[in-house]
Amino acid sequence: MSLNSFGHLFRVTTWGESHGPALGATVDGCPPGVPVEASALQHWLDRRKPGQNKYTTQRREPDEVEILSGVFEGVSTGTPIQLMIRNTDQRSKDYGEIAESFRPGHADITYWQKYGIRDYRGGGRSSARETAARVAAGGIARAALATLVPELSITGYMVQMGPRSIDRSRLDLAQVEQNPFWCPDADTAALWAEDLDALRKSGNSVGAVIEVVAKGAPAGLGAPIYGKLDTDLAAAMMSINAVKGVEIGAGMAAAMLTGIENADEITMGPDGPEYSSNHAGGILGGISTGQEIVVRFAVKPTSSILTPRRTIRKDGTPVDLVTKGRHDPCVGIRAVPVGEAMMACVLLDHLLLHRGQVGEGLRGRIG
């Protein structure tokens, strides 16, 4: 059974390993006639690629995407789009010492237990490098969404690193691309820099929380009961390497609210229904309301650290292990473009499903 694909009508299959010759994605179901240029896809990949500052892995990969099929004269043909990204800066010798040992916090031990074989070079298929293929596929989804729903925008940013969260009273999206943390709060970004400098020097790492917001998504996306939009968004975000938690809207905080506080009151505005708040994260009953769709996900600390950790070898004997190589002290930083890409893929998929089931627009008129 193949479990390397996601999506229904807009379907993405990723392939490749961290230290193989290349990785990429096969994108099936993109509507024909969508403008697709490698340079446009490259814009999104450049936001994710490693080695851009001292707070990310120093592996130097250009992450140049090649379009091998499915595009003719600058537009999609409706046939599968094959995307390839060559690996050019692998240092597999860094991983020779872990060929017989299992790194704590990594998938080494579970891959071995399940398959009896694993690519120990950089984690192989379990490496966060796989997410480059998702970002490339997300670029295709963004291009299609720009054609079908031009008013839709998707923005991701980091809202927490370790115990330190942003101050939402200072939230300024103009700041997101002005610092290396995708942080919408300039003051908190400066504090994060100090925190991460200290962690890097001590050979440690830290986790983070990412928020992704889709603005301008139409009402009606998603379907009950097992085709809920939030179900697929949660699965998409949870599938990202190192993600350990996902929430929609108020999420876990909804458990602390009363019914009066949580209910997003509805009034009729000049352009349709308006809501007093958005605790639901833009989704009710699995179907989008037309409000901003808000998703957050938590990324665990990078497991590859320079501090010795106890583990075992394949033969069961104990060993203290230091993970060598080039790693992100906070993998959440480069998860921001990945979260945006997964949001784009899911929204396009559900837009196509909606059009296929009920046609253009909405069936139920209000006002």
C-alpha cells in the first residue's frame, strides 16, 4: 500500500530521501490552463531552503526545482506535473557512526522495527528535507488558487518559540519577512534571537508553534462527516516532520471557555453573514464559513543535538550518542513555508471537491 500521497482530487505524491540524488513531487489533478513557471515555484522554495542564516542548518542546497512534465507553453495541461529538486550538498559521512545506533527522538528505531532496513544518512525519508517537495507542490496549488480564487491569501508565521510567545497586541504581518523567525512581533523576534543564540552555543534545540491563516477562502469548503475541511487540514499539518500537535481556531483553549464565550455570534452585514469572533477558526461542522481559516501546529525540538543522549545499538547494547551533522536549532523556523504549502494544497483540493459536488457558489442563499 502506498502511503506517500495525500489529497483527493488535487493529489500530491512526494518521493526521495535526504541524501539521495534528488527528491520531488508528482502533482496530479491540477486544473488545465493554470500559469506555472519554475521561477514562481522557486520563490516559495527559496523561503524554505537551508543555510540562509545562522539560525538554520548550514547545509547549502540551492533547492532549484525542475518541471519535468505536465506544463506546456507556461500553463498546466491537466496531466501529472512532475517536480524534481536535486540534492547537491549531502555529507553522508557525518552519519556513519549512527548506522548501528538509534538516535533518541528520531524515527530511526521505528523505521528499523517496521521495515528491518533504514537509510541512516540524514534520516532518509524521515528527514525534514522531504518538505521541500511539499513546498514545490504547494506552489502549484497557490498558482491554481490564484486563478480560481484570486482574493485568497495564505500567511504563516511563528507565534511561539520554547516558552516565549508573541504579544498579539503588537502583531504586525509586515514584520513577518523582516526577521529570520517569520515573527509578526519585532520585539519578540529580538528576544528569540538571544534565546536561540544561547541554545545553539550549548548544543541544544527548542520547539515552536506556527500559525497559518487563509484569508478570503469562500464559504462551503469541506463536507460532513468524514470529509471535513478541518479533518484534512489537521492531517496535513500533522504529517509534517516533527509536528506533534494541531489546533483549529481557539483549539485547546476552547476547553477553558463557556458556551457564551465560545459561540461566534452571527449578524447580517451588507455583504452577507458577519461573525462577532472566530473561535471556530473559520470552520463549522467541517465546512468553511467564509471567515479567516486559522490553523496552528506545534513542532518539537530538533532531535539532532550535540549533547550526549543515552540510546541503544541494533544489538541492544547501550551507547551515549552525539548526533553530528548540520541541523536546525529550531526546525520550526523553516516549517512556516511548509505549513503554508499544506494549507494551499488542502484548500485547492476542497475547492475542487466543492465545485464537483455542488457546482459554482453556494446552494443556500441567505438574505
